[in-house]
Amino acid sequence: MAGEALEHLSDDELCALALAADPDAALDVDAVCLWDWIDTGGIHPLPEWYMPAPLPGPRRLAGWRRRLIRVNVGLIIVSFVTINAFGLCNTYGQLHF
């Protein structure tokens, strides 16, 4: 549909078109971004901090970093088990005798 034809549609007609559209339809090869199609005069509808560009996928940690994390987590668990084995309480981060 051309942009001029959309100006003459009422809200009810636009709603009916939206409900009748196929949500799984593939985009046309010549599809244009809505914000490029509508002339906003250089004003972005949403600020960049509101919807930033998507981040790349998660990075894989190097092998030595993974091992270091596992060792640190293991030491923390072993320390809590050891403290509890001696009958001491470390629930709130302060060691009580």
C-alpha cells in the first residue's frame, strides 16, 4: 500500500487490516523500516537509551577463567561447610562463637 492510501484510512479500517494480516508472513525484499518511511525530521521517536542496539551473544570464557570461577565457588562452599562442621554460625556473614 502506498503512503498516500494510508492517510485516508480510519482507525477502524487500520485495526481490521492489522487483525487480518498474517503475523508469520515473510517480509518483502524491498521492505523499508517504518521510521525511515515516515519523515520524522531527524527526531527519533524513542531515545537510544530506551531501546539500545542489541548486544552480541554471550562470550565464551577462556578455560582458565572458567577454572578460576569454579575454584573460587568451591572454596566458598568448602569454607561454609568447614565453619558449620566446627559448630560455628556464619549465616549473616559475621562469625559467631
